Amino acid sequence: MHELSPMMYVFGGNNGSGKSTIRNLIVDRLGISVNIDPDALARSINPRSPESRKISAGKEAIKLARDCIQNRRDFSVETTFAGGNAIRLIRDAKANGFEITMFYVGLGDYYLNIERVAIRVKNGGHHIPTEDIIRRHDTSIRNLLLHLQMIDHLVVIDNSLSEGRIILSVDNGTISYSINSIPLWAECIVDCYR
């Protein structure tokens, strides 16, 4: 009997892209019991000032993910994909026999990310400095392109409109399109599979 590979689900994209909303819609359907969100961890450590606990929350998120990898338990992580931690976790998970599924959420225009973060702050959410959003806009997609070979299943979601829509998916290197016209920001992903 063939044992199923454990699964690591990655919800990636710049701040304000809507990855938390997308993740919340999907994780229940996937039946994932361990969902690692550094922002939520920071809020649980210090609800009044979660930004002050960002580093502690990040360390705790890595520790939880490593525990899941060591014990071969399915889990999900949420990341801007602009730093090295998520990449290292994906590499570790792959080395331990995990299958990697990424839901990458993009907007294309970082002004929209900035606007959505500002709306989130007005509604009591956490602030992200504008310069971080601008920097992560390019770094996030660049990291995705550089590490596509580690991702078994990729679902790319354009969340520029009021409702996110899947624009393309890649299963073990085979790309399929969900719409006729790919947004400009996602064309670089398509180019990697040509």
C-alpha cells in the first residue's frame, strides 16, 4: 500500500493581497488542522501591540512548522514570500517527503496593496510600512519564480477585483489556464513554463 505524502500548503503574496481571506476560505475545505500565521501568533502574544511581538511570533511560526515537518503532519503557512524563512521551510519539507501546494495571491499594482492595508488598519488590523509593501511587491514574485521547481501544485489567484479569481494552475510542471487573458503581473509565471 502506498503511503500518501504529507502536505505543506503555502499561502503567499504581498501584504494586503488578501491571502488571509483566501486561506480562511480554503483551509476548512482542505481539513488542515495546523495553520501557521505569524500575524495571528503576534496578536495572541500581545493583542494590544502585535507589531511589537513580530520577531517572537516569527520564531514561534518556524518552530511550529519544523515540528509539523519532523512529525510528517499536514500544515499550512502564510507568508509574503519576500524573505528566506518560508523558502527554507519549503526546502526542509521537500527533503522530508512533503508535497508542496502554493496558493499565490497577487494584485499586480502595489498601490492597491497599500490601499488595502490602510483599510485594514482603519478596521483595527495591523499596519505595514509602505516601503515594506513596495519592496515586497517585487521580492515576493521574484522568490516565487526562483523556487517554482520546489512547488508541486501552484494555484495563482488574481485578487485585484472585489472577488479573487484563479487565473492559472500548475500541476507538476503542467500549466492550465482558468481565464483567457492573464494579467500582466502574472505573465512572468507563465513565461517560466514555456
